[in-house]
Amino acid sequence: MLTVDFSRFPLAPGDRVLDLGCGAGRHAFECYRRGAQVVALDRNGEEIREVAKWFAAMKEAGEAPAGATATAMEGDALALPFPDDSFDVVVISEVMEHIPDDKGVLAEMVRVLRPGGRIAVTVPRYGPEKVCWALSDAYHEVEGGHIRIYRADELLEKMREAGLRPYGTHHAHALHSPYWWLKCAFGVDNDKALPVRAYHQLLVWDIMKKPLATRLAERALNPVIGKSFVAYATKPHTPREDRA
């Protein structure tokens, strides 16, 4: 399930891509399939080992085109182990709401992104996330959990302050908002509650089958209750670079 819309955020074969806070690797895998040179980085060593296994399996199965590369590595988002201007593209999906120093993370992403490069940032949307927080303290009061809720204009302003130039936004995963509201209402660790189980089955069916009815429903509902807010931006060239 991808949050970044690659029709709005196109990749070219050979693009150097950093998936920062990659988690289970969903965006890194898609970038690899599209022919990119991918680095998937996360602080969770267990997840990184799983991502590395999937990269190897994808290569063996021929899922990535010739020239594509993929590396999974542990790392700190506040101290990225890369030189300046190392990447053409940076993706950070559902990560910044976990990190106290979000401005520091943005600064590091801008540092390693080349001038003219592109960045995609996704965070939980303010409205649906606010409902989750109201329904359950356990949803966010956990180690490593969500520590803030972004308003769209707040995130965009922080991106501008970091030196980025936003060029597009949208919302995603409207059908997932009710699922998390149910989870929060019945207990975030209670997967046995009938409404939670039933809705989860619906989501799995939707992800696997992609029926037209649910695709149209989600498209219509995304502006209203989309679970994620997605922002795209570029790193401008400096005046000196433009003259060169």
C-alpha cells in the first residue's frame, strides 16, 4: 500500500533514492521496481534485515530492471551517513510525527538532496489523527509513538523554512481512517473485536483485489477523511548554481 503517488512524483531509471525511515520497505520496493538506485534506511535493525531479504528476493525473481540497485542499512535520520547532494529523490513516509527534532530531520534531508532534487513527505492528517487521539491515549502515548499532529499549512511552512519549494499536495487512504477509529475505540491492541476484524478483512480484500467500487469510494473520500497528508517539494538551485 503506497502513500506516495508516483504519477505525481515520477522516478527516472537510475535516480538515486533515499527512503528515510523506510520501515517495512514499501516505498523502497516500488522505487527499486522502477529502476532506481535505492537506499532504504531505518533505525530499526530488525526491519532493515527484513528489507534486505526482500531486496535480495526481488533481484532473484527479476522484479527490478537492469541497472537498479538496492541497499538496506541502519542509520540515524538526524545524522545521515551521506555526503551533501547525494540523492536525486528523498521519501520520508509516516516518520516525522515520531521525531522530536523534525526540523533537524528536514535539514538533513535537504543536505543530502541535490539541488533540483525532489522530496515526498507524508504524515498522518490532522482531522483523522485528532479523532484517534481523542478516542485512545494508548494510540499515541507509547514509546516511539506519535508525538505531534501536523496541520497541513504547518508542515508546508516547515518545509519552506528548510529551503524546500512545495509544488503539490493530496490526501490518501481514506478507507483506513475508520479502521483506526475502530481500533482506538475497541482498544489498539484488541484485534479480536468483531468490528475491527470485519473492517480489516475489507481492507485486505480491497488491497488484494483493487475493485473499482472501493477505488472510486476512496478517491471521493480522500479529500474529506484521507488518513495521510502528502506533500511534494523540490530543492531549488542557488543563484550561483543557476549562473553556472
